Amino acid sequence: MARKAKTTKKRLRPATELVHGGTLRSQYGETSESIFLTQGFIYDSAESAAARFAGEEAGFIYSRFSNPTVSMFEERMRLLEGAEAARSTATGMAAVTAALLCQLKAGDHVVAARALFGSCRYVVEDLLPRYGIGSTLVDGTDLSQWRKAVKPATKAFFLESPTNPTLEVIDIAAVAEIAHKAKARLIVDNVFSTPLLQRPLELGADIVVYSATKHIDGQGRCLGGVILSDRKFVDDHLHTFLRQTGPSLSPFNAWVLLKGLETLDVRVERQVANAAKLADHLADKKKIKRLIYPGRPDHPQADVIKRQMTGGSNLIAFEVTGGRTGAFKVANAFKIIRISNNLGDAKSLVTHPSTTTHQRLSEKARREQGITQGLLRISVGLEDPRDLAEDLDQALATLG
């Protein structure tokens, strides 16, 4: 029978929670969290099984519903985020989809920022309408558009900030106020900033989602997602939806993500510091037409960033001369930075959004988001920033 680690009422700081939060130890007193690779669980009696299924007895039933290793990951994320409850999913997109569908029905309406990851745009624009759920896309930085988009049937607002890939930063507190006035819930995809750089729940958001595949794992190993909110939302909407539809996180992946959380603080700190140096290094390069980095004073939403974020980002977006041909030439010339559509990794990665993460969008939709053919997005890793700067310089030199 698993037993909880010794706990204290004192609220620990994030770096400590990332190492110790939510740990469950078995009777063997293991140091590292255990992996419970099991589908089901044994009951002492038929009466005990009946009581667990009826919710009258605490304990695990089936790993599609809950699992000790998965529960440790959820509890650690809950403590880190400062949420009342957390539920994990198999992927980040499963988290986004579940956070929306679990609370919506035919006839409801969603307002979302148009600057979204391509798969999120698919869920909002294509998937929800199939079930009779309407949606309106707005410029997330324009508060008047959020207000105008509200309808009597509006039940949810959805945004990501900073956005993928152009790193717009949306005023979460202001959007939350508009959502609550409309009696709607605000869902924030916080993956680009991590819970260490931005706290959406403290800014008024009702639900926060993450692709744990990104910074939380941080080393390109596995998939995962997590949804965080208050206890009432999880109990009334999310718990049954996840239990019955089954987008379950693997216990093994949960264990990998727990290991990733232990180093999240030091990794993000180093990645953001590296990204800030590289952004400054790129700022005066003539072959770069546009540079976007949330930590620089020339960012379009620099004032919002000061209010709601404690740091910049490990993501940099920049547009090179020569359009798609120029962008491909630079990406292909990198020797350290590797081409991949992932982000938040220990390794620095580059992607060309208009032909990868946002390729399914129309050219008009990409233009509206500022995703040009010459735009590249770099996720800065843990390498020495001097080596990365030299790699960027030699790649840009190929543009002639």
C-alpha cells in the first residue's frame, strides 16, 4: 500500500516543489518515484470494489481513471501552478480538446484568439462546429474585439500567450475580466512561458493547459499534457469526460515527466538567459527583417509583459530576407541548431512555421498572424550561447 511522503503545511517555493511535490512512496521507501505499470488494481473484497466504484472508498480502480505514478505528476503540477486540481492527458492537444469539449454542448459559442497553434485552430474552427458549437476568432491583443465577439451563448474564451510562433503577448487579466462579465470561462495555453514565467490563474484565468511534451519533459523523450483548474470545474466537467473518453497519460510517461520537472527551474532559467543574449545578438543583423522576442523593450506588448511575466522566453522568432528560399537556406545551414517542430528541448531547434506547424492554415490566415514565408522560430536550448551565436552568424552568411 503506497503511503504519502512527509508533508508540511508551509507552502514551498517552486524549485522545491519541482523536486519533492506530490511524491508517493511505497513500503520500500524508494528515493525516485516508482513506476506503476499496471492496468488494474486488486481489492481486498467485493465490498471494497463496490465502494471504490461508488466513490465511497479512496483508492485506485483502473489506470484509465487514475494511477499512482500519474497522480504524482498531477499533484506536482497542481502545487507548482497553485491550482486546486489537475488532470493529465496523453498529449497537449488532448488537454486542449478535453478542456473545451468537457464543458461545451451544441448551441454554445467560443471566442478564441486567432494566433493559435495550427492544431488548436483546427479544434476551434473545424472540430467544435461539427458538434454544433460556434466559434469566433479575434485579434487577441485587441480587447475591443473580445468584447464585440461575445454572444449570449458564449461559454468559453481560449488563448495562448505568448503565441505560436509570432510571440504575441495577450493581456490575460483584461481578457479574463471580459470573459467573466460574459459568464464564460477563460482557458489559457501557457506552454510557451511555463508556470515559472507566467501564472495565468493568478491573473484571472479559470483553466490552464500545457503540452508537457515541451519544457516539462524538456529532453525530447515523450508526450503528455495537463489541465489545471479549480476543484468544481474538474469534478463537474472534466473528471467524467476524461474517465469515459480515455485520453490517458501513460504511467511511464508520467514518470519521465516527473524527472523532467525536477530540472525545469534550472533549464528554463538557462534557456531564457541564452535566448535573451541571442535576441540581442540578432537585433542589428541586416539580413533579418523582423525580430520578435518577449524579453526585449521593442516587443509590441512590452508593457503587458512587464505586468504579467517574470521573464522573457526561450523562443525567438525572426524573419529573414529572401522569403521561403532564404528561410530554408538559413535552416539548412545550421550546424548546431537542428530542424524540428518541437520546442522547450535541451537542444536548440528551428522550424519554418508556414510549412510545418501552421501549414494547414490558408495564406490569408497566416498573414493575419504575421507568419510570413521568411519567418523562422528558434527554441533556444542549453548549449553555450557563444556557439549558438556563431552558428546563427554562419547560417545568415549564406544569404549573401
